[in-house]
Amino acid sequence: DTNVSGLDKIAKLDIVPSTSLDTQVTDYKNSNLILVGTISNNRLVAEFLGVDYSESKGKSCFEKGEAKIILMKNNDKIALIVTGYSSDDIKRAGNILRYYENNKDKLKGYEVTV
């Protein structure tokens, strides 16, 4: 079960994150994460989505024009994943989060397609 028990929706979090490339992260299983990218350009996105990163170049889990915002368990932490077919799709999903107050009615459950 990858869903985060006890949470009923994706909610705005007040945090001060540090920014790292996926290749710079070594101890990700002990951190709350915000992952942004596709399965072919972010090894952590691929891993959380159950895709072999080494075989993902040029591939996608999504249809053209599709993006997802996903909340998953990361041991006793949480991973928020913003991913999609293309960078434009990911930007669109990111804007849903950026303008949370205007979009909170769209953010229900652990996975939202935008």
C-alpha cells in the first residue's frame, strides 16, 4: 500500500525545502520529498512509480497531455510527486499546486490527474 494513511487529501504544507537534483540525493528514504520530473529524467520519480530508470529513456507512463500529482509513503515520511508526459504537462500540474487556494477542490485523494 503506497497511500499515506490518515491523510484524506493533498493539502498545502508549510515547509522550507532544500533543492537537489535526483543524482545528488543519497538518503531519500529518510526524507520528506517533493519530486518533479518524468520517469526518463528523474530516477527517483521512476523508482517511486515502479519503473526501471535504466530502461525508461524516451518512455512515458502517461498519455500525451496528461500529468499527475501523487502522494505516496516514503517509509515513515511522505513523497509528493509531480510528473507527466512532458515538461509542459508537469508545469501545468505544478501550477495547480502553486495556486493551491484556487485549486484545492481538485486535490482529493492520493493521486490526481490534471
